[in-house]
Amino acid sequence: MITRRPTLLPVLCLALMRGMPTATIYSGILGPLLGRSVLRPPPRTTRTPPAEPPPVPAEHPAEPAEDPHVRRLVENVETSRHPQSVAPSPSYDLLVLGAGVAGLISCIVGRQLGRSVALVEPHYMGGDCLNTGCVPSKALIAAAKEAHQSAPNTESAAAQFVAAMSRLRRIRAEISEHDSVQRYSTEVGVDVISSRARFASRREVVLEDGSKLQFRKCILGTGAAARIPKVLEGIPHLTNSNLWNLRALPPSLIVLGAGPIGLELAQALQRLGSQVTVVVGSSGKIMGKEEEAAADIVKKSMEADGVKFVSSKIQTITCSSNSESELYDEPFVTYRLKLVDDVVLDASALLNATGRVARTAGLDLEKAGIHGSAELEVNEWLQTSNEDVFAAGDCLPGAQRFTHAAEWQARVAVRNALLDERMDARRLLVPRATYTDPEVASVGSSAQELRDAGKDFTTFMRQAGDVDRNVCDGVSGGYASLHVAPDGEILGATVVGRNAGDHISEVTLCMQHGLTAAELAGTMHPYPTAAEVVRQAAQAFVRSRIFDAQNQETLKRNSEACDWVRSEWKNGLHIISLDRPKALNACNQAMAKCIAEAAARPASAVLLRGDGGRAFCAGGDVKGVALAIQADPQSSAGQVQVAHEYNAVAQLSAKREDGVPVICFMDGICMGFGLGLACAAEFRIVTETSLLAMPECNIGITPDVGFAATAASITPGVGKCMSLTGWRLTGKEAVTYGLATHFIPSERLPSVTEHLESIDWTSRKVREDVLELLQREAIPVESSGRPDIERILEEVFVPSSTAREAFRRLTRLYAEEEEEEETQSWVQERLEGMGEGSCLCQEVIMRLLEMAEFSAKAGKTRHARLMEALSHDFASLSRLFGRPDFCEGVRAALIEKDKSPKWQNATLAEVDPAEVYRVLAPLPPAEALSFG
């Protein structure tokens, strides 16, 4: 098993991340690289028996040597043409073996970090991508596409091919300036050494001339080469490495393998005039990593171009020549393939595209203590069994052999090596694209992989031919499909069609940063564009939610008028009365929506009160939300409910901020939503029947609008105790702790209302008149606080604390202190209340309270603090609604009361801080939410 020495960085990283799953400790400087989830299985932890590396072909020099573009390329990238003017240093901070994409990026990052870097490369700078892969293949594909789409050309196929090859060599030579020895030696500041290297010890390599280089850290970026199947051993043939040396077009071509390399080159050469036959396995499947529907579209397109597909197993292969030099020009050799079903295929060229193997032979890995002579063994940090040697790019095991994957792996490897970051390369979200016509691009998991993993998902698809821009352009084939979890998380995607490789990046961005299908669908795209195919696939998910029966009921209910909220104006005073049915003590969605609408109307003053002598408002319709969640765990009922509640509180607060007197009668039970409404008011009246409380943590519904409003209004210790332990305040206690402003007997409230109705609200002294009235009617409240409890609050709920720490202090205080019986009873009740709560919710609440406390210390206005608290805990609550354990707690506490939810068996000590941060962050700014 590959291990790594322990470090404190994960703890520091967690503290700095604050829940940003794509960030690491140096992301602010170097940028984030990782996705949110581990996408690949953990590294192998058991050693495999040593094996010899499979044979790989030698690296081929670029030809034709007399071609001016080839000469320019070789002059730029062949390391032996640029001998060092100064002898290399005997020791480097970073030694890089291999000058492919992984090696070059490693050099750049190493130099950006101010380290001394040496690059050892025996052949060409730029690796496969520049010389034999991405660059020449895409140039050839472009030329083939132009030839395919153009009108009949009098130019022969042979002449077209020669022109296409000349063009790609010119393009390759131009791009080679970026990867040249000169640039890396002078601009980047790397010592480029032309040699092969092999390890002499754990931190030393020996070069071909016998000189030795020591290193502090090393990156293996030696790349990969075409795998040679046994049936081809000893037979000269084409690969993606030497295909580019062709001087003439082979009249016929056999391609072994139906992966990206084989199919791209097969279609291109067919379009340029060669008769191509692709030999695939007996299953007949092509593009084995892609969705079957995508592969079928590509196969039909290639067959329409004239490509033939043969599904069989090869018995023997023969070639009329043993000289590789005869492969590139006329007269071509003859290949004969005999298949198991006695079918014989003849062709003038054969392209081996059966896969790739790492170039690790000859490195003497065992001398450096590196396991895996046949296949490198690395851990999740891309570290080999030698803790000072890391690997990146195509030499790594697995199927992520893409240029972009190599670049990102190199960035991860170098930062882990030189900065001691612990970036898990399994979290690299790697999209892929095959540049056939049509293109196929994918990211994430396929439908079959999700089914095999037991994931709950639905696939949403949009046909490319149904997108207006494609209709205008005459494009009919292809599609975009998204595999979406019930909560909207995008688990995988495939795009087929023109420029699919460009379109998949939008989905990759969403997946890496946790944007849902609904958020993708809600992002405006210019019209008409082909990229609409992706957004419209996401829109199909939104439509499925819109026409869900329960959501239809929610939309209908919220579009109707609510007779339980009455508005009347008396001399400029807007009186909002909550006249609930007897069975509904709390406010449902429709009531919350109507309160928000009423609060937004113009008024000189606002009075919010209950009606009919019942309690003002015992909160939001938590049970209704729980029932909706029970029917559908992904129900939007919870978010709709709290959104209306938060909007109502924000509207009242905005009125107060604008100088409009806002008065609230908090008679009876007042909690949750009701508490939030009251806290938004300037004048908060309680009576002998008042009982103020936060929503109970053991229901799992907090954080809540009441919490947010309270956090912006009262002493932090009191708010924390109410939120975490279920402490309920009487009317007089509410006045003592600042949650209420006046205590007035309930029998006097009708008289107070009459006097309020008679006030001249246009007067400049209106606020003094209101205050005088309330003071005249109010009963003075001598402090009902208790010094013993106030001391406990200060000792237990200290700033910069966690719920776990508060619980421990409260437990210790209960066990050690000799308090009066009444105080001990109070402490015991607080412990019981906290012990019954949702541990995750308690920690989230504590963090949010700390944020509200910090906001208050920063000198922000009451309204600004409230808006900030609203935005923070609405975002957090929205995340909690998507958690199965949270929803289960709601159901168990309110509906299945005899069933203990899973989280009640947990303790605060078992809550992972990372879970808390994942709920909390990233948080939108207050202005990003439309509350007030």
C-alpha cells in the first residue's frame, strides 16, 4: 500500500476552505482544479507480482526530412539540436522526465513556484499531442471534412492527400514554437537536457553520458506508446506515431481497433480517398466507453462515408515486406488478415489502434523503490511508492489518456510534490471527446455505470434536430443527454453532433461546481445557438418537476387568493390580520405568500396582529412540509414555504428600514415564522399569554426564518441557547432579553389598536406618539432575568465555538456545579433539549449564529444584519432539504413519532465538520436573493 507521511495541512485546508468543495489551500493563488466528488475507485492497495513492461515501438523521427515544415518542427523540438551552453546543475528542486504535455506543464508550474527545474527528454519536445496526436490528427480531420463537404474536385485524391499532409505539417511546425527547446530554456527558465535517464537511487538519476542528477522531487511524464498485439509482433505497421510520415495516400487501409484514435483516422482517410476497413472485436461494438446510442450514430455516419466494419477475431497477419521504410510511399506493401470465419482481408496499409501502454521500460524504477514496472502504482495524490517521485500523464495506469487530463494531473502532481497539498486526483472531472463526424463528447458516468452502482437517476434528452439553430444550418443528427439525480445533480452527460467537444464543457463546469440541471436550464443562452441543445436537455428536467402532481398542486395553491390574511387601512395605518382556521395555528404557503404581498404595499405604518383572540403565529407549516417530503423526498414544498416566509420578513424589515413604523402584537405562542415577523418590527408587544421559542432542533427544521431574524436582534448567547436547546421565553423574559419592546396585558390590546388607528401618521412626531402610547399602556417589567442563568449563558455559549463544545461545557457545568435546584433543573432541560436534536442542524445553526454575531460586531445596520442572516440560512436550509437524513428526521419527528430517525443515534462528536461546511458554503450574497 502506498502511504504518505502525516501532515497538518488537511486541517488547515478544511479551515480555509469553509466548505468550498472545489478549493484547496493554494486555490486562491494557483486556482482550483478539482471537482466535488471522487469519481474513480481508490488506488490499488495490494502489490501485483512484478511483470515485464509490454513491448512498445521505438519513437519515430518526423519525416519527410526534406520537407521545410518538418525541418522547422525538428529544429524547434528535437532536444539534441540544442546542447546546453552551461553544464547542468548536479541537483534540482524538481526533475521532470519526459517533455510531453505532463512534463511541460510540470516545468511551468515548478518555475511559477520559484523552483529550479531540469527537464530530461531524449527525443522531441511536445510529446504525442504536438508531434503525433492532437495537433496533426485534428488538422487532418479538418482537411478531410473540407474535402467531404466541397463540390466535386478535379484534383485527384492523391493530390488532395498530399496537400492535406503538407498543411498539417505546416500547422504542426507553427504550433511547435510554443513547445520549443528555445522557449523553455530561455522564457520558462528550465534546464533542458537531451538524454535518456534511469534511476540510480531514490533521489538520483544517471544520464546516458554517465553524469548524475540529484533531485528533491521528481515527476514522471514519460508518456505512452501504441500497444503491439501479439499477432502484430515483428510486422512493420502504422500507428498514430508514424502515420504522419506518409508521403502518399494508401489505396486501402485496415484499422485494428475502434476507439477514438482508430475511428477518427479511419473516417478522415476514407474521406480523403482511401478505402478503409475497421476490424473490431466479435461483439461488434465500437467506442466502448460511450453510450451505445452515440456509438450507433457514429457508425452509421462512417458507413455512409464508405467505411466498412468487420466484427471478427484475427487469426494471422502477414505483410509483403519487413521494412518499415516501405510503409510510407508508393508502391505500398500488401497486408493480408485471415479471420476466424475464413474471411480474408487485403490492404496496402494497416493502422494499429488497439490501445496504448506506458513508456516505463529502461527507467530502472526498482532502484528508486518505485513499484509497478509494468504498470505504475500511485496513490490518490499521484505519488509513487517513492514519496519523492510523482507521476502524471499517459504513463499513469487507467483510461484517462487525454492531453487535458495530462495537464491537470501535472498541476495536481507538482502542487502535491512541492507545496505538500493533498489534492486527490480521483476528483479530477475529465471530459472526453472523439472528433469523428459527428463528434461525441462525454463527462461523468454513463447510464450503465450508474445502473451498476445502484444510483437513482433519470436521463433527459434533446435531439439536435429539434434545436432551431441546427434546423437553420441543416443539421439533423445528434443529441444531448443528461443523467440527473432526483435532486437535480448532473451525474453524467453525452453530446453527439457538430462541435460536441465544445458543448460538453458547459456540463463539465456545472458538474465540477455543483450546479444543478435546473440552474443550467435557468442560465440564459444567446438565440439561436447550437449550444441550446444542452440547456434544453436540462430544461426537460425542469419540465418534469413542473408537471409533477404535487408541484402542480403547490403552484395552484400559491396562485390563489388567501382569505386568511386580511388587510385594512385606517387613517394611513395598514392593519394585517392573520385569521387562520382553528385547525391551522401555523401559516401555510398561501398565508406566508399573502403576508409578504401585504407587507410590500405602500403604507404610513403597519400593524401586524392575530385575529379572533388566537395566538399571533406559531410558525410556518412545518407539518405540511414534512407531509410533502414524505410523499416525495425531492419535493419543492419546503423551499417554497420558507422562501415565502423569508420574503415576508424581509418586506417588513425593509418597511422599517425606510422609516415606516412597524408594530407587532406577539400574544400567544410565537415561534419560527411568527418570531421572524415580530423581529422585523420596530415595536414588539408581548402579553401574559406570550411564549416565544425557536423551532425545535429535534424536528430538524432549523435553521429557520425565526432564527435568522432573532440572530440579528438579540443577545448572541440567548439566541444560541434558544436555537440549540429549545429554551422558551415568557413575555416578560422576552422584554428582559430584548426580544420584545413592551409588555401590555392582552385585555388592553383592543384599546391600543383603537388609539393606533387614531394617530395622525403624517405627523413628523409619529414615532414619538407611538412610543408614548405604548409606554402609557405598558406595564413596567422589572428584570425577569436570572443572574445564575445569565452567567451560564456567558460560560457555555462563548464566541467562536461549536455546538459540540457548548454541549460539553453544559454537561460539565451540570455535573460539577452546585447550583440551586431551580437552576439545575433549567440546565437539565437545556441538556435534554440539545441531546434530542439533529447534530448536523445544531452545528450548522452554531456556525450561522457565529456569522450573525460577527456581522453585528462589524457595525452593520439591523436590516443589513437581518438580510445577511436571511440569505445565509436560506441557502443552508435549501441544502439541508436535499439531504435524505434531514428529510427522514422531519418525517420521523412529525409523522412517524414512534420511529427514531437515524441521526438521533448519533452524537455531536460524530458530526464531520466537512459536512457542516458543505451545507454552509458557498453562500450567495444577500442581494443575490430576492427577499425584500
